[in-house]
Amino acid sequence: MPVAGRAVDDHQAVAGPAGQHHDGGLVPRHLVLQLPKRHHRDVHRGGGSRRWRSGLRPAPDRDGDALWLGLRPDRHRRHRRLDRAARPVPPPQAWDARGRVSTRPSRRAVLGGLAAAGGLSAASVAGWRLLRPRPPNVILILTDDQGYNDVGCYYNPPDPSAAYGHIRTPHLDAMATEGLKLTQFYVAASICTPSRAALMTGCYPPRVGFGDKEGRVGVLTPRSVAGLNPGEITLAELFREAGYATGCVGKWHLGHHPPFQPLAQGFDEFFGIPWSANQHPLPLVHNLKSLRLLPNRPILVGQFTQAAITFAARHREHPFFLYLAYSAPHEPWAVLPGYRTEGSLYGDVIEMVDAHIGQLLSSLDELGLTNDTLIVFTSDNGPWLQPRGGSAFPFRGGKATAWDGGFRSPCLWRWPGVLPAGQTIEPLVTALDLFPTFARLLDVPLPQDRILDGHDAWPVLTAGAPSPTEAFFYYARGRLEAVRNDRFKLMFDNPVRDPPLQQALY
């Protein structure tokens, strides 16, 4: 039962001439390194709508100091509009499943001209506007491969097969005490890139060209030439349309060629890595500049946290959206001095991430931003199923599976004075719902030229409403492997799995 409706876009990687870069912003000053000028090869599409991908590779630096990521002039948000004409290269043509060219309008036409076509009533957000004089800052914290049972407040009952004891996450536990804990929160894929694409767009991965079957893209690597199509509308563009400053810190993993980078997808600033920390070469990137190559076991939690704090401090007077995507606890596992214990290294990594989230929360207190900031925490998918890996207990499976251990993630929401404190939300909510829910808070109309798979979950979070999701689809390895509603889950036959999946109703 594949997702039907809007065209699935093809993807195009384009290399362009080097441009100027912006050194201010998220990156700590002492990390800026002067690198030699880049050299590149012109890149052209060829060989058909699918075969062209395998013939393109990013050109490395001449001296090997860093990976060239396609430098181009930075466009600060004060000078940027949702206009494709401003792009340095033409965007790729979009093709639907029948091979027809898509006539989908530009993002500017979608977001800028929909007021007359419908949208949200002013009364839909009147509640929080009566409580707060300004729109909320929004911080979306995403960890990498953290299991459902790997947060202290979800540790009930404990996993009897875990290779570690009770993981201590006092700062995440405090978020649950001060806000909402969702117990049926589902991400849209059980592997990194498709899950993040769905989070950014509010669409199931196959709808935006991600998966690993029939030419769709799976997990991106340094050799990948694809990425999130520039024609998609992202969370960052949603917030930027509402006048927000937008920052991306951490692991991007949605494409490293120019059309797919964060600054081409609605973010004003970027400080992080283009793919997973276990893939090499691994450059640390600020905006469009590769600062340096990272070692085989990078420990980036501290740098990402400091960059997030710096971004919040600089934008304290104006609303901002910060996407903080930690690259941990994805392997390779390593911790900073002072966090290693005699227990599991995986558990130490989780506790290190929690401590740095605590640093961010303390900084918001010091900046006077706590009551004006909505924080959402979750993980991109389930944990690695290794002897000393994470735990999705009490659910079966983990990362890259179609069981709930791969799709159900911990999720916490905190907004003091607006969201109720200490409540558990049991109805089904998904990562697809973030896009329409944030649109409601911002009073930005949803696009009408495309299908969004998510729903506005604000009534579920604040008014005890039932889940608006009638059916949730489990896409894994390019296949629809399961579907569930609020009572049942149907697993489909899949003989290519090891062991093979057999149809079953739970």
C-alpha cells in the first residue's frame, strides 16, 4: 500500500563555483581554520532519470585537508526569500511515478500566497497568545539511535536483557516532570536519513523520495549524490516564513551537495556534520565552510551544545527555531573525560548527552528564555540491537526493523506555563505531526499543493483529544511492512527479511 498522491521528486546533485562564506555565527571563534581554496569538477546529469546517480562523486580538496562540500555565497535570512529564482543553479525537475514532469509551484507561491486559500483561524492559537506576549522560540532536540527504554523516565519496567544498569537521565526526566511524556510517539522510518526527511517535511519517506527500493534513496553516505529535494518545504522554511531565525546544529544527513545543504533548505546557519559520525571522511562544517576533518571517534556533543547555546544567546530578543541534532548515541561510542564509568559505554554516552542537554536548559534559564521556549525531544529511530547496544524494551526489534522497537521513540514536550506539567500523553502521535502542529502555533497556513501525512496534534497535547491519526504506516527497507490504528497492528509478509516476516495481527 504505497503512499499515493503527490509526485515523488527525482534528486539532482550539482557542483558550483566557490563563493564567499560567513565566519560569524554558530561556530566558536577558535575553531575557524583557514583552509586553501577549493577545486572542483563541473557535474552534469546524464544516463537517465536514475542511472546518473552512480556516476558522480564529490571532488576532494587538492591537499586532502577537508572534503569540499560545494561552497557558495551565504544568504542571511534578512536577504533571503522563498524564491527558487534566487538559487545559484536551476532546481531538478520533479517526476511522478508515471514519468511526467511535475508542475508544482515554487515554495514562495506555496507559503507566501496561501492566505486566501485557507489556513488556520486566529482563534486556533489564541490560548497561548493570551499567556505570552511573543511567539515561542522552538528547540527541536533529536538524538541518534536512542532507544525507547534509554531514558530514565521511560525505564519502567527495566529491560532484563540489557547489558547495562539503569541509565541516569535527570535532565530529560525533569523535562517530563515539567511537561509532557508521550508514550506512543512514532517516527516514520527506523533508519536515519528517511526518518529525518519525514521529520523535516511531514511526509512519509517514500512520498519525498526516500527508502531503498525502486530507485529511492536509503541512508546517505559520503559517496551519495542525492538528498532532500529543494522543492520540499521544510520545518526551517515554515519558521522562516513566520519571521524566525533558523539554526541547524549537529548531524544533517539529508544531502551534502549544494542544493541539499541546510542553508539551501531554510536554515540561516549551520554548524555540524553532513552525515553519521561513523562515516568517513567526516568534516566539521560551519555554514558552507569545512573547518577540519574529524578523527575516527569524534566526540561532538560538547561542541554542538555550545553552538546551540551561542545561537540562542544571539537571538534572545527575537523568535528563533533551533534544530539540535546530536550525533550520539550512534556508534562509534566515546565519551568526554569525566563521563566514563565502570558500566556500559553506551550508557555513559546517554548520560553525557543528558548532561549537555542540562547545560542548554540552564543557559535558557540564565538568558531568561525558559518560559518563552517550547522544547521537543525525541530520537530519530530505535537503537542498535547489539549485545552492548541500546534498548527498546518492552517492544520487539530495534533500528532497521519494522517492529515497534524501531519506530517508537521517547518524546518529551516542555513549555512552562502553556503545556501542562507532569502529564503522560497516550494517544498516537507521530514525527509527521510536528510540521502541521508547528504551523498551527505559528499561524502559518499549510501548503495546499501537496499531501502532508501528519496531523495537528496540539489538541492531543493540550486538551485530551484522541489521536487524529487513523492509520500509521511502517515503511522499512523500501516496503510497507506494517500498518496500525489505535488498537491493532498488522504485519505483512516479507520473505526477504532474515528471518522472514509472516503476516500477523497484534
